Amino acid sequence: MSGRDRINMEERYGLLGAGASELIVQGRRYDLYELLKAIGEDYDDIRPIDAKELEPGTRFALRVFDLEERMVVAFEFDADFRYLAENRVHIEEWMGDDYYQFNWGIWCPDSV
């Protein structure tokens, strides 16, 4: 992998994990799990990483790790939690050769 997708993601949202652990949206403070629920992505295989205000009071992002797809995903949303965009980058771009050494296991949540 070239790493270009990782670079693009980090240029837009910052280094992975360096974002905020909460955001204030329309005057209310939300932690990462509340943001997950607010945007409708609170699934068992989704883990929040960090969040960022992209445009003051109007555009926000929540970065998560999608365990099933093994992707880092940045969901962009507005102050009403409406979906605006998303960016996906495979976790291999951060793990490098360690990706192939990691004991991922093979499973499908629908088969359990």
C-alpha cells in the first residue's frame, strides 16, 4: 500500500487518536459513544477513536475503527447529525507488516 490514503486522512483529521474525546454540538457536550449513537453508527463492531470540529459549529467528524472491515472510518456530519461524507482507510496503512502478524481470526458476526 502506498500510504497516500492515510496521509490524506491525517491531513484532514489529524494524527490517528490525536483528536478530541468529546465535541460540543449545538451547545451540548457529546462523548465519543454519544456521538456514535447520534449519527446512527453505534454497532458492536464499531469502536470510536476521536472526533474533530471541522468548521465551527457546522461540520464535524467522528473517526472510528470498523472491526469487521478493518478500516478506519471518518464520518462527517452537520450540527443536526446529518451525514455529509465519509473517508475510509484500511488499518494496514498504520500497522504495516504487523498487520499480517496480528491474530485477527476469521469470523463473521452474522454467523455467530
